Amino acid sequence: MIKVTLNSERKEIEQPSSLQQALVLWGYGEGMVAVAIDGQVVPQAKYDETMLQAGHDIVVIAPMQGG
Amino acid sequence: MWKIADRTVNSRLILGTALYPSLDILRQAIITAEVDIITVSLRRQAPEKNAGAGFWQAISDLGCHVLPNTAGCRTAKEAVTMAHMARELFKTNWIKLEVIGDDYLLQPDPFGVVEAAGILLAEGFEVFPYCTDDLVLCQRLVDIGCKTLMPWGSPIGSGQGILNLYAQRTIRERLPEVNLILDAGIGAPSHAAQAMELGFDGILLDSAVALANDPPQMAKAFNQVVMASRQAYQAGLMPKRDMAQASTPLLDTPFWHQEKVS
């Protein structure tokens, strides 16, 4: 198991885990979201090949109403 | 029709999507106002909450182009990261760039805006900077490649209208080639008309419609006033005079008195 943060909350996840696997595990599924790891946006096409590492700071964002 | 960034659109009114009583009323307002561009934002999403998906489903079939903002960013670095996220999420290279320098006034940080705009322009973004009405700041943003500027009329959500008409007029006169969108502070259609009659290319507003008793009706009012005041600008407003000038010719009217010459 490795420790990462998801939207500032601590999470543990088995290693190895891809970003795609983690998003499904965490319940994001097919939702319209974008993801950044350590401040770098990960293109959706690279979710499968992006492997999570200990200490990763993961931010998942979704559309919101704005002015 | 007019060109903004890489698009040609009909409406010169851009609507924000926040603060509406419901998503249904938001939809009605967008449809009634016949807008082509709406602003959106992004937030951290907990998996158990589906609010983001609900909002997106409510607007995605309206055919509007979305203009994501970087609301809440206080540094250029934050704004650049948020722009990257917005591009990935909304599949657009448009970004309404907000870097806030004062939390009470939500006043744009001119230094942060210029720094972030330079980075994002180099990365191929169409940057719509939310800025103050400072001419030199606006000039600097144009110098680095911004084709559209969004100077504030007054603080966001204040409804105070245009606080410095002279500054807005000066920006328009000195930067005739750039698209100018008045953003923030508009509370009434007359405020929008003031900007459009100065020659602004468009209006971006949110609270004035969303907080109205009848948002769709207010959206329609803004749509009409923006179109009318644009036509007035194109028709050419008469010059102001300090003294009266009779509209009815007075020469030879029944009680006309010719000035006696002694």
C-alpha cells in the first residue's frame, strides 16, 4: 500500500495502481472530471499508463457554475 | 455577427452561470438571452457528489461555447495550472484569466495577470484577461498578445456599474483594435448600454441576471439593450454641447425678433 492525497484527503491504495484504476476505485467512474498530479494535468488518454506513486498529490476537478 | 478570438458569434452578451435559483432557470435565461458564450468554472470534485455532472448536463445541449474562468486563483502559477485543468476538462483553449490581488474587492492583480497571460499565450491559449481599467495595464496585455480584454466596471457582484467612465472611454479610444468586454459590476441594463455606447464590443455579466426576481426576463432585457446600444454606437452619437441649440428652426417663426443693429 502507498499513501497519496486526493483533493487534500489522505488515501491508501495498493501498488501498483494506475490512475485509471484509482479513479474507478474512488468512485469517479465515467464522470466528467480532469485530474492533476503534483500540479501537472494528466491527459485522459494517459490515465492507464500513469502509475501512482507514494506522496502523489492528486486533484480531481469537475465543472462548476461560474461568472 | 462579430469575431471573438477564433469564433464568429451573434450575441455580444456573455452570461455567467452562477448564483441562479435553479439549473432550470439558468437554462431559461441562457435560451431567452440568445447568448452564444457562457462562462463556467471548475472545482474539486468528491466522487459521492454529482453536482458538476448535473450542471454540465443542464447546459451542454444548449450549443453555447464555454469560457472557463480561473476564479479563486491568487497567483499566476495557480491560474496557469487551473487553465490547464480547464482545457483538459472543457476541451477548449479559451480561458477567462482571473488572478485576484485583493480578497475584499476581488480586484485583479495586474502583475499576476500579465505574468500568467504571457505563459498561457505562449502555450496557445486564447486568453481573456479580467483586468482593471488601467490603460497601461491594458496596453501591456495587448503588447504580449491578448486580443480581448475584460476590464472591470466595478467590483464583481457589486452592481455599481461603471465607476470610471473616463478610464473606459480612454481604453476604447487608445486600443481600437482589441475586443473590449466590460466584465464585472454591472447591475442594470443602463450600465451595459453605457459601455456599448462607448464602443465596447460586448458585455459579460452574471449577478445582474441571476439575482433578478425574474432572471429570464432580465436576461432578455440585457440582450435587447446590448443590441440597441451597439446599434446606437454604430449609428454615431451626437456630440454633447454645454448650451441649448434649438431643434426647431427659429428664423421667421411668428414671434421671431431679429436682433437690432444700432
